[in-house]
Amino acid sequence: MDPIVLAYALYLVISIPLTVLVARTLSKHGRTFLTEVFADSPGLANAVNQLLVVGFYLVSLGFVTLFLTSSTFIVSARDVFEMLSVKIGTVALVLGVMHLLNVLVFNGIRRRHLTPKPAPVPLAYPGAPQAPPFPTPFPAP
């Protein structure tokens, strides 16, 4: 078997399960996180979680497939391992950054949802004198 084909196969066998593992972790813990945030709407929590996971899969697997090719000349097993270490390391770093971005998105959603809303301005009762909406102009001299 051609060494470059072996390297590509090993790259896919390692990087795709790694992507699935990270996505499942995000899905499991993200669902818990979003269920707390959207306690009044569990359907919305599941929908947001699924959308984030699908986006993660699309970007991650797109990167994995685009990063598959190599112009490295492979002659020995050492060359295969060196190429794989660079490729798998890069994929792991990209997945880590994407994981961090997903956590930041979850945190932003949580923070926006949990910030206290300003109290509504009470409406005056009918017949009460109303203050003008803006200051009265100065009288002309």
C-alpha cells in the first residue's frame, strides 16, 4: 500500500472519532447548560443545542476534509508519523478553539438570559395629572 494513502487513512480514522467525541461532549453538557438557561422553554434549549452541534460538525468535518491533502513526500513510516502528528495536532487545536467558542456562546446566552430585566415603568391612573414629555420652552422676551 502506498504510504501516503496509509497516512490519509490513519488521519481520517483518528480525526473523525476525535471530532465526534468533542461534539458529543458539547451536546451532552451544552444541553444541561441550556436547559438551565431556558427552564421555561425546554424545546428551545434542545433546538439551540442541536443547532450549535450541527454547526460544530459542519465546520469541524469541513476543516478535517480540507486539511486531508498533503504535498509531503512520504517514504518511510517515520514520515507517516511526522505528517500525522502535524495534522492531528492541528485538528486537535482547531477543535479546542471551536470548543472554547461554543462555551463562550453558551455563556453569552446564559448571561443575557439571567441578567435582571429593568422594572416596567408604572402607568399613571386615569385622571392623574400628566407631566409634559419634555421641558417647557423658556418664554420669549
